[in-house]
Amino acid sequence: MNFNEVLDRKVKETEKIIEGYLPRETGYQKTVIEAMNYSFKSGGKRLRPLFMREFYMLFGGGKKVIEYFMAAIEMIHTYSLIHDDLPAMDNDEYRRGRKTTHIVYGEAMGILAGDGLLNLAFETVSNSFDVFDNPVKIGKAIQILGKKAGIYGMIGGQCADIESEGKDIAQDKLMFIHLKKTAALLEASMTIGALLAGASDNEIEIVEQIAQDVGLAFQIQDDILDVVSTTEELGKPVGSDEKNQKTTFVTMAGFEEAAKEVERLSKRAQDNLSALGKESSFISELIGSLINRKK
Amino acid sequence: MNFNEVLDRKVKETEKIIEGYLPRETGYQKTVIEAMNYSFKSGGKRLRPLFMREFYMLFGGGKKVIEYFMAAIEMIHTYSLIHDDLPAMDNDEYRRGRKTTHIVYGEAMGILAGDGLLNLAFETVSNSFDVFDNPVKIGKAIQILGKKAGIYGMIGGQCADIESEGKDIAQDKLMFIHLKKTAALLEASMTIGALLAGASDNEIEIVEQIAQDVGLAFQIQDDILDVVSTTEELGKPVGSDEKNQKTTFVTMAGFEEAAKEVERLSKRAQDNLSALGKESSFISELIGSLINRKK
């Protein structure tokens, strides 16, 4: 099997695992559950649970506990998209070719569905105490999840991002936004995978650096693609960053510098991955394919 | 000291404890933290952390672990108020005489501040693993928190409530809304307090029943007050339920039946409290004062 076939299989496996943690659409609260599941099932690359599982297996993990965290990280990612799409935020009517949650279910239910998924993420991981006999490790994993998703992670990045629209911002603030808004959940995914499988503190630090570099490179590549892609290829209006007067690494440092930075981050991530001294060819190819993607 | 003096002192103690868990207003994410703290500090009776602490002490608890959960339950209560006040939800400009969060900080930041508090609640309790040597109990407490705050608790009630506005609804749906929207967080407060202090399963069940009865009675009393109060006394427009064509226990069963139901629930809660066989005179008076309040 070539890389794309393996990836396809692994994405399907991931999808099957995480969808097993979705709530049944029943009871007086049926509508909010439908809205949550609608958003959760609307596709996407499932990168976060996929990476989490890969790093879990890389360090020899083989238990059910990881599934709870895989579902939770995708729930958190999904809630952030629902709330990002709201009229008061990015006001998007479509995502991945489907109508966004608040368009289908109304704005109030969109807010509630996001809240529901964020809450369900932590509820789900708290249920993993029932299947795993190392509660201290679960505690640490929940700590990482909370930190990387919250005001010192993703939400912090969203705040800075909202306040920066239409403004010239300095490079360190831009890096803060990228690191928090994009890289933080990847860091949570990869480090939780490593941690729960029993990786050492030193190994977890290396994994965190890999995640940061991949997240940053992915975001800068996204900014590059925003400029060069056609609407048809990307499925969203071209140059939307420019339209929103958004400062990006590309508008700041120029196209060529941006491409070089992606290259530099990518190389460091791959070097660190090799330094772990494990069979990581799939992860390596996955990182390569993400960073060098053309759409 | 009379009851009101003791209550006043305990509310102040509670306030001091939970405010110690608020994040510092610094960094590029400063604004969202300010919005979170603004909402959190806007007063209120701190009933949930107060009840949690009282039930913790009732069962002999005396450790720091409870503080993390006290802060968390108030964060969850606060986030739910911020999101409830949003234009797409109840569209309220004032709460407790102060401008609501989205009025002061804008709608996007209001959404984010709510998300931030919900996330911080779970982040905060996950940090309690560092100070308490019974991780399994913490795990159970987090489970309760997630369940009572989520789609099988408060969010479930909010969903049913939103869908019921302007409609005639059956009594069992109304009870579902009250139980989930109002009682669920009280149940979490009291049972987590009991659990972390080492109460038995049987005792925790009794405590949960007390919380349910108090929550229901409190809500029905609220509906009664909505009809009888003057705007000045209550600080919100009178008869707002009627204005919103909201079905309540009062509109459904009539004033007299509603008052009788409050009486019945109150008596059962007090009987159950006595059945625990502990020195609970303060809790008993607190429940009495809440249910019989005139505003």
C-alpha cells in the first residue's frame, strides 16, 4: 500500500473510533445533540485524533484509554469551528461545502451545540477513569487538554486573532496567534498520545516541539495557499485574508521568506522525529504531505 | 450571630476562595480574561460553591481539593449566564444591575469569554490532582461535573427551554427543563462536596435528592415571584415569563398549587437533610431562606 492508501485506512479507523463516542439523538435535548453530531460528522481530516493515535502507538500504547481522548480532541476542534463560524465571529455560512451549524439549526442552537461539545469533551475523558488503571496519568492528560484548549492555548489565540483583524500587528503577536490558535491543539494531540503510552518527560518535550513546528508550518503554508489558490481548488474565497485585512506571515515577510520558514520548520520537525529513534515513517510522510500540500 | 450574619461571612469566605482561582489579566489574551473576570466578579449569591463547601464540611471534609471544584462550579454557572445573555439567546443587556458581558466587550468576546470559563472550569479541577492523593475520587467528581453541566444536565435543559418558548408544553417537559436547567448544577455542587469528603453512595443519593428538591422549589418560587414582584424589587422586568409566553408551573397549575408544591418539596428536602443525622442547622436555614425568599 502506498502512503495515500494507508492514510485513507487510518482516517477511516480514526473516524470509526471517535464516532463511537457521539451521543444518541434522543430525549428533550435531541436538537442540540443533532446539531453537535451534524458538525462533528461534517468530515475534515481528523488530523488531531489521527496524530494522537499515531504518537500513542509510536510509544507502544495499545489500550482503550486513548480513544476517549481522541474523541475529546475532535469534539474540542469541532466546537471551536462552530463558534468561529457564528455571525459575531467569522460569519461563515459554509464549511467544507456544507452549511454551517448555526445556518442549519439557528444561532442559539449553534452556541449551545458548541458549548455541548466542549463540555462533552471533558465529560468523555472523565469516563476513561473507568477503563484505565493509571488515574494520575489521566489527570495529567486532562491538564494538558485544558491548558492547550483554553485561554493559555487555543482560546487565547482566538482572542488575539479577533483583536488583530484590520490592524498591523508585530511579528511576535502573529507568532502567538499561530502558536495558540493552530499549534496548541496539535500539541495536545501529540503529547497526550505520547504521555498515555508512557513516554518519558524528555520524549514528551521533543514531541511537543514537533507539534509546534508542524502547527506553525501548516499555518504559514495555509497563508501561502490563501494567496496562490483559486477559489475552486480551496473551496473558500481566495485571498480572504487580504480581504479581511489580515496580517499573515506572507503579508509580513513576503512569499519567499514564508516558503523558506515552512522548509526550516518542516526540517526541524522531521529531525526531531528521527531523534526519537522509533519506526516513524508514516508520521514522517504525514507531516510532509501536510506541509507540502497544494490545497 | 444570627443566620444572616453567618451567611454573609460564609459568602465572603466563598468569594475569597473562588476568586483566588481567576486568571491574571495579562498577555495577548488579556481582553478575554478581563471579560471572564468581569462576569465572574459581578456578584451573585455564590450559592453553588457555598452549598458545595457546606456539604463537604457536613461530611467532615477539610482539604484544599474542594476549592478547585468550588471555583469550577461557579465558572460553569458564570459561563452559562454569559451565553444565556447573548443576543441570539435571551438578549439581555443588564444582569444584577450591571451591563452584561457582550454589551461591555462585544459579542465575539462574550462568546469567547463563556468558552474560556467553561474550559477553565475543567482545567482548574484537573489541577487538583496535584494536591489530593485520591485521583479516583477526583475522576468521579469530574464525571459528575461534566454530566450535570452538559447535554444530560444544564445544556440539555437549555436546549429544551429554547425550543419551548412561545409554545404550550406538557408538564413532564417543563419538569425536565427545571430539573436540568436549574437543579442540575445544584446537584453537582452538593454531591461533589459529599463525594470528596468521603460520603457513602447511599448518602450521596440522599444529597442528590435534596439538591433536586431545592432546585425545583427554587425555580417554582422564581416563577411565583415573576408574577407577584414589582420591577424595582426584583431588578428585572415583571412578568417577563408571561411576556415571553413562557409556560411555568404557575401558568400551568395555578398560583395556589405552585405554592403547595414549593411547600412539599421544601419539606422533603428538610426531612432528607435531617435523615443524614448530622449537624446541619445552617444548611437547613439556608434552604429555608432560599425557598421562602420574597425577591
